[in-house]
Amino acid sequence: MTDADLVIQQNIRTVQAKIAAAAERSGRNPSSVSLLAVTKNVGLEDIRRALAAGIQLIGENRIQEARQKFAHIGPAITWHMIGHLQTNKARQAAAIFDMVQSVDSTRVAEALSKAAEGLDRQLDVLIEVNIATEEQKSGVSPGAAEGLVRQVDQLSHLRLRGLMSMAPYVPDPETVRPFFRHMHELFVNLRDGVRRPSLWNMLSMGMTHDYEVAVEEGATLVRIGTGIFARTTAGGTA
């Protein structure tokens, strides 16, 4: 085992321990929180190291980069699209990913459903919410989330699983706790109105700098890049 193997293995153990502690502080079972490794700009060898250390979910931001990695790694793990998706890339996304977390408009959702139908598959999706209404970020506003949920929920080849969001980046993660709390409230409030509430079980929020707070406030999936791949890649991970 190389030094790089050991670093990634230890990083993953550290993140998992912090997730478990945060879940327990909020009275939740640690197994209710999934860990997704953000692999944007991460090389194949480091991805393989993370998989060997137990990672089962990986998230990519760009279609082209994901296609190249998928060609080498294949479908044995679960692939998530976490970056902004253009409608003209919907078919490629539906062919690669098991879940698209970044649905932020009816047009994107309809394109994905049509693409999934052409591939004879059901595609899991999350609605991306711009919880702090930041101009530079994608996502539907909190006030418009219910309308988009209702529209996406009617599409035949999409399985609506929940919500995704990214809190503002600030030095002190306690500052963004209210945004995570608001996301959880929105997640709970929207559950009763969906066609298949048993599928509505994913709240994706929290990254390397704030995931412990996100878990304390109800996240069921956290997206970690730097926290896993730090000191082994120069990439711009989350």
C-alpha cells in the first residue's frame, strides 16, 4: 500500500467519523447519512484508491470529464451528476449517471425524462435549490421549489428523490446553519405533496468545510472532495 493509498484511506475514515458524530449529536443513526466523493479534477488512480477504501458514490460536475472516467471505471459504482446541466447534454447525462442532483428547471427535467425514456430507464433526480438566492449559483429559489417539484414529479421516466443545495461559502460554518435548517424544513414540507413519498428520502447538502453542520441539520447525503483527496491532488474539489 502506497502513501497515497494510506492518505485517502485515513481521510475517508476521518470524514466518516465526523459524520457519525454529527448524526449522533442530532439524535440520528449515522447510517442514515451517505458519503459521496466529489471527483472533479481528480485523477483515475486517486478515484480507484477511494473506491478501494470503501467509497460507493462519486459525483462529477462536467459531462465530458465524467464520460472519460466512466469509460475506465464503469457502472460498478453509483454515479451522480452534481454540476449545472444544459438541456443539450441531457441524453449524455441520462446514459452515464444514476442520479442527477442538479435539476433546476422544467426544461432540464423534461429533457432528462425524454432521454431516459429513449434509454428505457428510470433516472433518479433531485431538485437543486439556491437556498441563499446567490446570483452566481444555479438552482431554483426556495419560493419556486414547490412548483418545480410538482412539475418534475409528473414526468414518467424520472424518480424524484428529494432536494440538493449548496450553502454560501463562509469561514465559519455556523454562519450557514440557518440555510441548512431552512433546507430541511423545505424538504420535510414538500414530502407530503409528492406522488411517491417513500422515494422522497434524499437531502443532499454539506461539503468539506460545512458538512458537520449540514448533518446536524438533517442532511442525508454530503458531498466531499477536498476532505477525501487533500494532499494527493491539485484539483479544485468541493
